[in-house]
Amino acid sequence: MTAEVPGGGADGAPRRLVSYVLPVYNEEAGIREFHARLVAATRARPDLDFRFVYVNDGSRDGSLAVLRELAASCPEVRVVDLSRNFGHQMAITAGYDQAPGDAVIVMDTDLQDPPEVSLELIAAWEAGAQIVYAQRRSRRDTLTKRLTAHAYYRLLRRFADIDIPVDTGDFRLTDRTTTDLLRSHRERNRFVRGLVASLGFEQVAVPFNRDERVTGQTNYPLTKMLRLAADGVTSFSTVPLKLITRLGLVTVVIALLGIVYALGVRLFLPEISVPGWTLLMIVVLFLGGVQMLSLGVIGSYVGRIYTEVQARPLYVVQEVIGRDHGDEPARG
Ligand code: UDP
Ligand code: MG
């Protein structure tokens, strides 16, 4: 898909269009600086056209007003305003659905993903890669954030059935083909980087140094991180179910041994009064506990089936702000 740009390339070839998907949640203080740096970075590539698709994910501060200003002053900006906070992964999905062009780059808007690095992603794409992800060489976050993130990536690698690259976030480039493939995944417990990894294709890593947040604070407190981690594991693995099956087997073996013991006492030591009562209680309680645990795990999968079957819209767009370039992708 190409843009309607006067002149086109010097050699008359159609100019290529690159879109940025930029999720925004309470970034009022830093968004102007972010946009200025992003625009400055993209000036290094006058041979390409750019679109900046900001997704306002139900911000509670003045982010939307700032984004309206940006849209008014910069024709390449488009703002997708979601009706409430749908979460980072949904905001990215909404952005993918609205982003035109030959390649789509997803970036955080808190300047932790340096805009200049996106040019390296573009270079790797031009060299032939269909999926390019930015891989953190270092990160300047708080110690807890670093530790939890470290544990999280190792856990995922161990438990997920697909190979999610270590230390990558949602800073990536996908070409039109892989973007459209991503968009065809409409599951609601979304873990976009897992979906990307599961797509296949040649995936190229570009290492970068992750900066500190410029303003505000992380919108990923521990609870949200844990939820994302759980989505990552249960979306791509049945390890929890397998563990329950194993636990069940061990329980059966222990129960069998208990029965043999109880029978032995009964047959050979009849002088002991009320033999096996303690054991019986332990077995009953233990089995009760295991069953409860199993029900919990099964319940979580049933819950996923339930929300999947409800088939509600993934998100609700309140308004799309910005000039109509006639380059919207077809409805997914
Ligand atoms: N974000 C979002 N919705 C949310 C939480 C975060 O769109 O519910 C955006 C946020 O504005 C930022 C990106 O997602 O651009 C990453 O969020 P954050 O910086 O809080 O995460 P961290 O970098 O700490 O992992
Ligand atoms: Mg951040």
C-alpha cells in the first residue's frame, strides 16, 4: 500500500509508508517531547512516508487534549481514542487495526524505547526481514522491575510451548503481511509478543539500551505484570494442566500405600484401637485439597473458554482523530 504523496520517489518508484503504533496511557507530561523526538528521528529518512497512530487507552490525565493538538499541527498524526482503559495489549491491537502502510512499528510513548532505534528496525526490514524485534541489551529500571522482568522472561521460556525471545517487549516492526496475520488473531487474553513469536517467519533482533522513563511512573505495577505473565503462560502452554495430572498420579500412589498400611495394621496388629483413623483423615483432607486445586486450574481454563465464546468486541473506538488519508487497512 502506498501513500498519495506528491512527486513520489526520485526515480518515480512508489514511496514506502511506515506507521507507528503508539499506545498512550497517562503520558500527558512526556508525550510532546516524545513526539518531537520521534519526528526528528524520522526526518533522517526523507525517502519514506510516516504515519503516527496514537492510541489513547482511556488516559485519566490530559493526554487526549495533547494528542488532539498534535493531530491538529501534524498531518501525519492519527489519534484513536478508546472509550476506556483496555490495557496495553489491547491498545496495541487497536493500533494495528488502524495502522496503514508497508511496515508497522510498535513503540512505548514514555521514551523508554528510543525513537532513533526504530530506524534500525526499518533498516533490518529493508534488508529483507519481515519481523524485527528490539532486544534490550540493558535496562535502566528500578531493581524490582528488573528482577521481576528477568524472572518473567525465564519463566516464559521454560513454560511456554513457543520460543519467546528473552528480553524483548512490544517494541517491534512487522511488515504488512505479518501485521495482517497478527490482526487475524482475535483471542481476548492477548499476549502480543507471544503471538508474534508463534507466527514464525524470519525474526531478526536489533539490540538496544532501554532508557529510563522520562516522566510519570510505570503503568505496569506488579499485579498487572503477574496478570500478563499468567496470560503468557496459559495462552501458550498447558503445563499447569499437566502438573495437575502429575499431582493426581502421585496422590493415587500415596493413597494406595495408605490403603496397604491400613490393611496391614488391621490384619496383623488388631490390638491397636481404631486403626487407621488418623491416616484416613489425612487421606480425605489431602484428596479434598488436591481436588480443590484441580478445580481451580480447570476453572481458569473454563473461564477462558467462556470469555472466548462471548465473542465481544475486543475494544471500542470512540473516535478516530486526524486527516483521512484514504489509507485505512480493510476491516479485520
Ligand atoms: N500503556 C497503555 N495502557 C495501559 C498501560 C500502559 O497503553 O494500560 C502504554 C504506556 O502509555 C506506554 C506503554 O504502554 O506507552 C508501556 O507502559 P509502561 O511504560 O507503563 O510499561 P513499562 O515500560 O514500565 O513496562
Ligand atoms: Mg515504560
